[in-house]
Amino acid sequence: MNKLRILYVLGFCAMVFVACKKKKEDPKPADPIVNTTTPQEFLSDTTWKIIALTATGIGDVWNNTLFVKACNQDNTYKFKTSLILTTYDTPNKCNSTDPDSTSGPYKLVDNNTRLYLDMKVGTIQIQDTTEVVVLDKNTLKLNFNYSGIPGVVTFGH
């Protein structure tokens, strides 16, 4: 009978030991990759081209030669880290006497929600602040208001 009690106690202890055994923990998931790229770095990381331009009440302006000459559609834009925006009017100039490039200051303001520009493009002086709708690695989208007509200009690579 003592042997039965000892077996009973040993069995109980074994059961408690197994039941209380610490479970093997699942591996901790890796920390998500945090993007530390700032809006300024997205903006000045590459050369941009206008890929779409729409005006409220008019529609697609960019692909309409009545509004945008083909010689302007190949222009490129470089937002430099020195806060200078340079527009390059090459390779197809509308007028051979136009400069290859023009430059002026720019700045992201209001917690990167607005873009300030101060430059002359052709005969048009731009000195305005516009709303940044999208600014990421591949897209810069700005709301604008030109001569009372609101619209959206989209830049890509």
C-alpha cells in the first residue's frame, strides 16, 4: 500500500511538474521598419516632371496643347537641399533664346503641408504658397489657384 501511495505521490508530482512547465514562448515579432525619410528628403531626392495638370471646370490641361505646349512637357524640376528650385527647359525649348534653367527659392512650411515658391518661369512670376496634397517617394501633388482657377498639379519621376 505504501508503494501505491508513493507511486500516487510521484505521479501527482510529475503531473504538476509537467503542467507547470513554462511554455516555450513564440519568437518576438520583428520591429516594423520605420521610415525615417523626411518630406524634405523625398522632395530633394530626385528630379521631378509634371505628369498631370487638371483645372477645375476645364479638366485635363496637361495633355491639351491649347493650354500646354509640347515643348514645356519635357521640363524637369530639381528641389535642391539648399532650398533652391531649378527648372530645366531642356531638351526641347519653346524659344531658342530661353535660358536652359531658371532658379528661385522654395520652402516647405506649416509642418510640411504647404510649399512656398518664389521664381520666374518664362514671363510668369510665381510668388505663392500652395497646399501639398501628397509628398512621398514617387509623387508630389499640389493644389493651386491660377488666375482664379483652382486645380491640381502632379509631379512624378
